[in-house]
Amino acid sequence: MDARTLVIIPAFNEEDSLPAVLATLRAGAPQYDVLVVDDGSDDRTSEVAIAAGVQVARLPFNLGVGGALRTGFRFAVRHGYERAVQFDADGQHDVDGLDALLAELDGGAEVVVGSRFVKGSERYRTGALRGGAMNVLRFTLSLLTGLHFTDTSSGFRAYSRPVIDYFADAYPLEYLSDTVESLLLACYAGFNVVEVPVTMRERSAGVPSTRNLRLIYHYIRLLLVLAAMASLRQRRTARNAA
Amino acid sequence: MTARARLLTLAITLVCLLLIARQVRRRQMRATYLVVWTSLCVVAIPFIVIPGAIDALSSWIGIYYPPATVFLLAIFVLFLISIHFSRQLTRLEERTRILAEELALLGVERSARAPAEAPAASAGEADSRPNVRPGEGMVQPGSVSGP
């Protein structure tokens, strides 16, 4: 397939890990265009990316991963990209996984999620709290969508053109929503969402984005949002049935 | 309520009105909110001035303890107003985000053009999202600089 593909890399204070990530992309997948979205970093993230010769969209202040991604989607829409891949700036994701994701898109999927936990991927360690919370989210999501997701918080995803169009306006912006809620939105909007196994490394640099207390708040908020969306969904389907 | 208490409450209400008027005069508050707060003050004044008005209202609603009526109404109105503010805040935040995203995208376009020519005022070809117009010859000093 010859479809134009954009690799979107949301980056917030990733000057340490970004050069290596961009270098592996250039070596392993030179045919794809790369857009680094500098999410209001305080360090030299933009400069590092420009030095690596990729395009950089620099947000004037921090919007979170969701906002950075939406910026990327808008860029993709404007410049006529057929496919977009979301790729981490901290070196968690593997260039080999990129081809696996895109191959699945060519096979007819519209959203492809690289999963750490599906059979075929190597083990990935998480803390107890995060692991437990991930389980709750996974369970809720399969309850709401009827689909079984193994890795709801994966940030390694590929999107087809219709999804890019949809998310350029509708991508959820708040923390954690950008991963879980977006999956739900994609399912509800009727897109074909597929998981493929990928290998992820431990973070190569930088700190995890949030502390535990805030994490708990965000999980509660997310559960409420999911509940609200579920009730909306029921009403909508009831109306369609009538 | 004694006459003194009545006078005091009335004075507080009038001071509030004056404060609101001053905010609007200094353009620190939109006229919409002038209407909201003024009408609230105006509605409150008869109940302050007329003895027994609150009691009459309470017995009409069916509340035995008249002060409870005041609190009930006050809480209800404040609740509505804060819901309204939440909505406004959400909308503002969304617009700010869109502006930030547009700014970032303009920066990419500009730096893509920069190597060949000086950043000219030619942002016309970029199609715009609703609500946001590409700036005509927008100069953003803090934006991405060319290589």
C-alpha cells in the first residue's frame, strides 16, 4: 500500500529520549512523515526535533496528550494523510510494531491498538495500583462495548482516514480520556477497532506523567464519563429501535 | 426582622448593585451578568422592604420556617449560576485549546516555508476550522524558528 502515512509523536519535556526515538524511526521507517507535537515543553524538545529534521508543531502551553494528538490529527487532515500512527516520544514503542499496526489497517481495520498484553507480546511490568486500575477500566470498557480489550491504555495506535477526520474534532482531551474514552468513542462511532500484539520497552527517560492521588481522581472522573456516555448510548439505541 | 435589620440588608443590596455597576463601567464584567445580578437584587428588594413578604411566600409554598425559604431560593439560584459558569468555562477552555492547536499548526506551515523565502503574509491557502481564522500575516515571536 502506498497510502501517505503520518507518525504523530506527542512530546512533553522529552529532549533526552526524543533524539533516539527519531533516529530509530528514520532508520527503521524512513518512508513515513513524522510530526512531533511539542506539548508546551519547558526544555529543548522542539529544538531537538528540528535538529533531527522532522516537522514540529509547538503548542504554546501544555494541553496534555489528547490535545497534542488532536493537533496531529488536524495536521493530518489538512495535509491529506491517509493514515496516522500515534507513537511515544519516550522510547516505549518499537518501530517493528509500526508495520504490524499499519498492516492491520490495510487489512480493513480502522483503529489499530498495539497491545502489551495480548498473546504474542512479551511481558510488561506495571505497578500494583496502576495494574488494578487498568483491570477496572478494561472490565468497564468490555462491558460497554461488548469487545474485549487487553490494553486500554496503550498509546501505540494507528488510525485510518475516516477516524482521523472524526478525531480531528472529537478527540477527548483530558488525561486518561485520551486513551480509554477515545476507544469507546471509536467503537460508538461505529469504527472497526482491532488490537495487535506489540512489544513495549520500559520508559527510556523522563518520568511517568502523574502521581497516585491525581491518578485516582482521574480514574474516578473517567468512570463517571464512561457511565454518562453509556446512558447516552442506551437512549440512542432505544430511539433507533423505536 | 427589625427596622434596623431591614435597613442594613437593603444597604448591603444597594452596595452590591453599585459594585456590579462599577464592574461593568470598567468593562470588567459583561453586560449579560449585569442583567443577571441586577435582576436578582431587584427581585430581592421587595422582600427586604415589605414586612411579612417572606412569611407570605413561605406559607404559600408550604414552608413553616420562613428563613428556610430564603436559603432554599438563594441556594437554588446560586446553583443555576454556577452550572452556567461551568458551561461557559468549558467553552472558553475549548476555544483556547483550539487557538493553541491552530497556532502550533501555523508554526509548522511557516517553518516549512521559511527555508525558501522570508515568512510572508501568505496564510491564505490554509483552510480554516470553524471559529478560527488563520491570522493574516501573523507574526509569533515565540514560535518555531527555521533551521
